[in-house]
Amino acid sequence: MQCKKCDGSCICGTTHYKTTSSNDACLPCEANVANCGDSSPGSCLSGYWRDSISDLCVEVCPPGKYESDGDCIHCEVGKFSPYPGAVTCIQCVAGTASSNIGSSASTCIGCPAGTYSEIGADICIPCANGKYSTPYAASCKGCEAGKYGATGQPMCHFCPAGTYSTAGASTCTACDNGDFSGPGASECDSCSN
């Protein structure tokens, strides 16, 4: 629809609008807006948002997705979005992980003992040799002197009698000939003492 030559106050009606008071052409109203007409492009209907670049009303991203540069993107692994219209996804907290893509609810599962994860993780990582963790751990702790731990262990074990270990050990070391130790020793003693 074109406005006729007038003094700049042409009216576009209820199906068209223009944002200037010039004799420019009236623009058609979008189908997903309310209160469009004359000098207003209208407001987006429920379930839509106005794109700042195109100035068009577009659908709100559903749960499990977030808006990025006008596109709805699936939440990555280690993240979820329970709300429509999200602009970011929520990361799984440290000590939990999720390998699901596009999750609309928290699918973050607690890491079992012997593993850990950082924030936004997709998997729980086994603790390295000489370390352990409790369930839901954000990091692993080193074994104390006199104890040892293998990969992915929920706890460290005491070194048996006749052996010893320093802090963070993955195995126990046998005492030298002529030395001895009790269970859980951090060093060996000489038999001559």
C-alpha cells in the first residue's frame, strides 16, 4: 500500500505501518504481531521475540535450545535449558556430567567415587594413579603417605606390612633387606633399632 502525496501524516491503516512521518511506502504487518498499524510495527505475540537485526518477530527457542544470532541452537553436552527463550544454557555443576545434546531438563548425573568432573562436563574422568575421590567430586585428592591408589579408585588402600609409600603413591615399595614396617607405613625401620 502506498500513501498518497500528503503533508507527512498519511495513515497506513490496520494492516500496514510506517515508522516515519514521510511519504514513504507503508510496510505490511507481520502475521505474528498484535497492535500493528499506522506508525507502529506492533508487539510480538506470545511465543515470539523481536529480532534486533531483522526487526521481525521470530519464534522463541524451545527448552533444550538457546538463541544465538537469531538461530535456535541445541544445548551442547554438559548443558541444559529448561525454559523457552533462553539465550544461554545452564552448565552441569562440577562433580556431575551429561552426554546428552539438546536437554530440556537437567540430565546431569553425579560422578561416582573414583571419578571427577569440572563444570559443564560431558563425562566423569577417572582419578589418576595415587589419587581418589568421593561421589560428586570436582577434583581428586592424593593418597596420604602409607597408602596407595590405582586409577579410578574411590579410596586409597593401606600399604601392607613390609612395604611403605610416600604421599600420592600408586604402589607400595618393599622395605630393603634388614628393614621392616607395619601396615600403612610411610617409611621402613631398621631391624637393628
